[in-house]
Amino acid sequence: MTARWVVDEVKDKRDLNITWQPISLLLKNKPEEGSPFFEPVTKTFKMLRVLESVRAGEGEDAVGALYWQLGARIHHDKNLDFDMTEALEAAGLPTSHADALESEAFDDEIRGRHDAGLALTGEDVGTPIIAMTDPRGVKQGIFGPVITAVPTGDDALTLWDGMSMMMSIDGFWELKRTRTRGPEFPARPE
């Protein structure tokens, strides 16, 4: 939801350059093998390997294209067992990047990028994390916003501007309220 909000509603209106970074719930939460959480986060960690392979071979824009394809399959189709080559083809990328699923070649890169994100926010957060350089030139990170629907138009920009202003205040740490409804996904990205 947060990615759709930033890319679909904010990016062009606030002239943002987006760099997609990995956060791994496998690395962060370290679930025990055999726990119900272990298998899904292991699968998504392997997807991060493919994203890093794409970043290394095709560049940042290609990471974004594959991110949408993965998100569509996971969130819209409710499928963690899809064929990675089909997702790569749909993103217009070489299917050879699927080889990274079972390769540890990008694990250090994933860990380094993951750790860099958490260094900006602290360990007691999850995903999403947004990072930016504030008006003082300091790189800041924040967990969230966690949203259940993609705000549009003026609402989208109000949320972005408010979040940006809060991030620029030294000493600001957290806002939170209990979620009372689940995600309301917009149309599946193609």
C-alpha cells in the first residue's frame, strides 16, 4: 500500500527519485526452522536475491518493475509459489535472474542494505521503511506509514508532506493507532 501511494500518487508531484531497498523479515525476526513463519519469509528472502540480481544487472528502474510484479502475485493473487521466470518476463527482464533464487551470491548485499535501513529507524520496526534526506541534509528513516488504502490526490500529498515534516523534527519518533480494517488493494498492477 505504501509503495503504491508513493509511486502512484506522490512521486511525480514531489519530484522523488526512488531507490528500492530490501528489508528481510527472515533476517530481522530470525524465525526458527519449522515454525509457520519460517517458510514464507525464506521464500521472500529468495525473492530479494532476484531483486538484487536485477539491480546489479539491469539497474534501479528494473528493480521497481519487478517489485510490482512480485507484489501483484503475493498480494493480489495470494501466491508465494509463482514461477519467478514469469514475473521476470512480465517485468520485461531477462529470466536468467531467476537463477539467483537459490544462490547466496547476493546475501551479503541484502544484509548490508537491510542493516542500513534499520540503522536509520532502529530495530523495533517492520516494513515499510521510508528514508529521505531532511532539509538539514540529514538522512532520516521512518517506519510506515502503514496504510490500509492508497490515499489519492490532495490526501496523498497531505500525508506525504506531513510525514516529511515530522521526519525533519529532531526528537520525533512515533505516531500510532490501532488498525481497525484490513488492506483495500487498488487494481492489480500489470
